[in-house]
Amino acid sequence: QFVESGGGSVQPGGSLRLSCVTSGNGFSTFVMRWSRYASGKERELASSIVRSGMTTYSESVRGRFIISRDDVENTVTVHLQMNSLTPEDTAVYYCGDNKARWGQGTQVTVSS
């Protein structure tokens, strides 16, 4: 189960911070991911983070988004700080784990 929050509407150039809380301290949460799905486009893996802190970003978000995580006992919180947002970032953002399980998604809309 994933509890996602932080989506909303913002003007171009603005920022949003997404959060996702889940449980697990083993294989399932070794890698945590944020993907996004925009209408008319293929689903994109925006960013991922390994328990050690190693991160990856898609070309379209690199330099603007920052992923981070907090592992406290059996609870994992993953954040996605999104800066310099553009209308092309408008999408539903999903949090997922290492078993390819995904949350319900949170809508991000960038519009003037």
C-alpha cells in the first residue's frame, strides 16, 4: 500500500513536492520509483532511488527533480521535489516499489 500526497496545480516555473509512504524494509523497498503518465504519452519512469541513496533520473527531469527517501524501521517515505515545472510535466505521478507495485497516483497540473 502506498500513500501518495503533494500533487496539485502550479504555474509554470513553480515547484511541488510529492511524498509517498509505504511499509517494508526488505527487497520490496530496496528500490523506490516515481513514474508518470501523461495523457497521450507513454508511461515514463521519472526517477528512482536505491536504499543506499543512489538515484537515477529520466532525461526530461534531470536537473529539475530531486528524489529522496527516509527509511525508519519498517516505514519508507519517498519524496520527489519538482522544480522549474513546465506544462510538459503535467501528468499523474505514481509511486512504486521494487516489486513493480504502484500507488493510485497523484495529479500534477502545470498551467498558467
